[in-house]
Amino acid sequence: MPRLAPGRWSGKLAPAAALTVAVTLAGCAGPLPFRPERQPFGATISAAVRLTDDRLQVEIDTEGYRVERAVLVLDGSTEVAPAALVPSGGAGPSGGLSIGLGVGAGSWGSRGGYSVGTGIGIPVGGSYPRGTTLAVFRRDEAGPPPWRLRVKVVGVEPVDVILDPARPGA
């Protein structure tokens, strides 16, 4: 590894350091800017919007729970299905108590002897991987903002999230 002068970044290490900071901050990120008026029991749902020339991309964060259905609701009743609904592959919550029992036997010396051991492992903390789902809608089908996104997470009642890019703080 190259030696660095105090207080200086090497040209080769700067991109790696920036990537490390970005990954660390992403793991600590809070909910996305748009949330339902009332969170459903059993999950926390949030969303973010990105517009391209012909697509409306909606990132849906469910803290790792699988999105069963996501549609835009127009005029109170007409539903527009996404062109694609792509999960990020995040698993559910991890961590918790882990108990293990081990028994071993062995001998030593001329008289022999036995050894028995047990153990309990407790992981420190638990984590929620950033399991998001990307819903991609055709912009011409979505219409003008604000949009009403109806999200159904497996095992949780559906909720509506108002997506308004013009809303301050979003």
C-alpha cells in the first residue's frame, strides 16, 4: 500500500474512499421523501420519484418486505399498471438471537478425559437491508403530477402515497 503524506489523499485511494462513504451513508439513510398519510400496521412504506423523458420511475422502500402490487390511481378509480416492477433483491430483517449447542469428546494424557462445551451466540444489533422495489410507468399513461401510488405489500393492507415532485421538502 502506498504511503500517504498526512492530510493528503492519493489519486488511487480517493475513488475508493468516496465509494466507502457513499455505501455507508446509504446504509444509514432514512425513509424516502413520500410517505402514506397513515402507515399500515406491520410495515413502513416510503417512495421517491425520478422523471425521464418517457418514464416515471418510482422507488418504493418497504424495509425489505416484498411489494405484491403497485399501481397509479388516476381520477379516483382508473388504475395504471407499471411497465416493470423490479425488486432489488433485499432480504428481510436480519439479526437476533442465535443459540447453539456443541458437544465434543477427546482424550489426553495416559488416563484419558472428556470435554463437553456449550455456547450461545448473540449477534449485536439487527439490520434492515435497503430492499427497495422500482416501479417504472410510461409517462404518457401516468399523466401530470401529482400521482397517487397504491402499494400492496405481502401481508399488509394497501396504502396510497401521494407523489408530488413540486411539494417542498420532497
